[in-house]
Amino acid sequence: MNIGMKRHDFLQTSLAAGAGAMIAENRAVSAQGTSSAEELNVAIIGVGEEGRVLLNSCVNIPNLRFKAICDIWGYSQLCGKLLLQNNGHEPNVYEDYNEMLANEDDLDAVIVATPDWMHAEQAKACLEKGINVYCEKMMSNDMEEARSMVAAMKKTGKLMQIGYQRRSNPRYQHALAKVIREAELLGQITNVNGQWSHGVRKDLGWPKEYAIPKETLAKYGYSNMREFRNWRWFKKYGGGPISDFGAHQIDIYNWFLGCTPKKVMASGGVDYYENHEWHDNAAAIYEYDTPDGLVRASYQVLTMTGAGRCDNEIFMGTEGWLSISENPNFSILHRESRTAEVKWRKWVEAGYIERISFSDYKAPCVMREVCPTYARLPPEYDLTIEMNKPAHMPHLENFFSAIRGDSALNCPADHACESEGAVFRTREAVPSDKTRNITAAEVKV
């Protein structure tokens, strides 16, 4: 694939122009600047699976020094410490985050990657200590707790980035700023759909020698090791698949459409697993009132074969449609047959998109299976921006850049909170199979 623009050129030109307006929408300002060469002192709370994903990105970002890690599980402490030591860091290890905050008095940033139910408490404690926070989504299990995080961010004047990492992905930024807004290649967007398909798997276990004592589990609010290890399936600790998976994609709907939905109708249930509290399958339909007209959107999260996963978002307009994903193999642009090719050729020449053939498209195309005429449609196109970094790395880079005063946050807590309002309402609608209106007051921060 020929690359029309390198990432550096995109960041210098595209963001400064088309995406500049998008960045300007952020209501959180950057921190008082420090030298980009100055080392930032960082700690992380929660060194489980997601925490280690973030650490693996952070160790490739220059001028960071991990001073501390915190986790209530000795196994995660060991994994996190070894990962950092192998990359030249010597972190102090803590079980209690309060002890860590009391002893580490020179932290510039803390990454919060614990189960959802602890995010608000831990993030606010860091902010109140004068420390910038990168917090994984969801912000909380409760909308009011999420709002309290925004209030703490504004009160302390510190930065809080929420882990909707697609917002820092240069392919997503390019698609929104250049393909949809500037070139208007989709025409009027009328429909959006997406899904996240996750393969069946057994509940997570644990090495018996690393089982957390019952009294320690109770101290930190867990009933037993099974709930601790599989917290996502229990209502006290997590929000189920609509929160775990759907929140990422519903956030993209809101971001690309420039508003939150006014209504959601959802259905789902515990269809496969017998010992989980949260639904494992859910489908939702949204209505968006956009400046260009009504957009209907659908979303589903499914328990099925892992081989069938296609974690993408599809935006359909009157002149074309875009499928986009963190996996570039699931990204493709299609030109409506009645739309003049010359209009799209202009943007090929500008380096925004490039023509491809089916033989170059690596992902299976469902449209060809269900529509016999699909193979006779005009050639497809792809984005010219590549992202050759781990999925979370640009979002973390943006966070640390904002701390230094070099940029604004791509997903500050107030933006994320508004987006999560729709997720909370969807979660409420799933078990009732009813339509829920989403008022501005419910998502407002």
C-alpha cells in the first residue's frame, strides 16, 4: 500500500487544519508546560491485563520514569515490576493506593487501570493530590460518580484523559477531519452500525499459590477470587459488555456525529453463560439529531466464535460509506455508483484516500456474501494514513504531551462523561426491552 501522507506530515498539516477545529472543541486545557525533554514521574494503579497493555505502550515513550506500581494482587505486582525492570525502571511496589500517594510525593501522572467501580475514588484522590490522571474507561459504574470526576478535574485544574484511545488514532482523526468533514465523501450520513464479537471463553482462574487471602479481598471490597478475577461480569464491579466493548464504539458514534443520541431501544440477556450477572448479548438502536438530519444507528455486542470478530464502525451516507476499525484490515471506503468518480479522484490526488482492489483488501467482506451485485460496484478506497504503533500508544502520548503543555487532551473527562451517559442509558434499557429517551440533562456534565 502506498502511503499518501506519513504520520508526521498528517500531525503537522491535517490536525493543524481540519482536525484543528476538532481539537479546539476540547474544554480541558493543557497543563502548564514543562520541557519535552524533561522526565515525567509516573505511577500506575492496577497492573492487571489492561494495566500491562498500557505499560507495554508506555515503555516505548521517551522521558518517562515509572516510580511506583500499585495492585492488591501479588501476582500482578510481580508481572508489572518485572515488565518495568526489563525496560530500565525500578518502581516501588504498593498494595494500597493511599499508601502510594502518601509516599510518592513527586509524581506528575498516575495511570488508573483498576476495575471500573474503583475509578472515581482513585482518580479523584490523585487529582486532589495535584497529580494528572490517565483513567481507563468506563469512568465509573454510576453517572453521578462520573460527573464527580469531571468536577474534581475542573476544581483542581489538573488533567484527566479517559482511555477512549480511538480518539488519538491518526486513522480515525484523518477519517473524521478529512474524509467526512472536509471532503464530504460520504455525503449526508443517514445510518451507522457496528458490533463487537467476542469468542466464548471460560471464567478466568488464578495460580493457587497467588490466591489473595479472604481478609485482604474483603478489605478491598471483593467477595472471593472468582469475582475479583472476573469482575467484568458482576454488577458491583463492572458494567457488562455494553460498557466493556460497546462504550468504545458508541463513543465513536458520538464523536463522528458531533452529538449524543436522543433515544435508545435495546434488548439482550444472559443468553450463553449461566453464572454471570451481566448480559452477554445485547443489541441497541439509537436516534441522533444531527445538524444534517436524523441518523439512526445500531450496535450489538455478541458472544460467538472469536474467528468472526469484526470490531468496526460503519458510517453510511448518501454518496458512500466508511468502515473503520483499530484493525486496518477492516477499514474500507465505498463510493456510491451514482457518485461521479471525478469527485473522489480529486481526493486521491490530494493524498486523502487511495484506490484499492478486492485482492488488496485482506478482511472478509460480508457485503459480497449477502449481495451478489456487490462485486460489480465501483472500486473501493482506503485511508492513506497508517498507524504503526500499539493501539493505546498515541492516546498515552497525547496525555503526556498535554502535561508538558504541548497539546490539548483528545479525550478529557468532560467529553468522555457526556459519551458515557448514552452507555448508561443503554445498559438500563437492555433488560427491559424498552425505549429510553436520553435528555440533555442526563448526559450533561
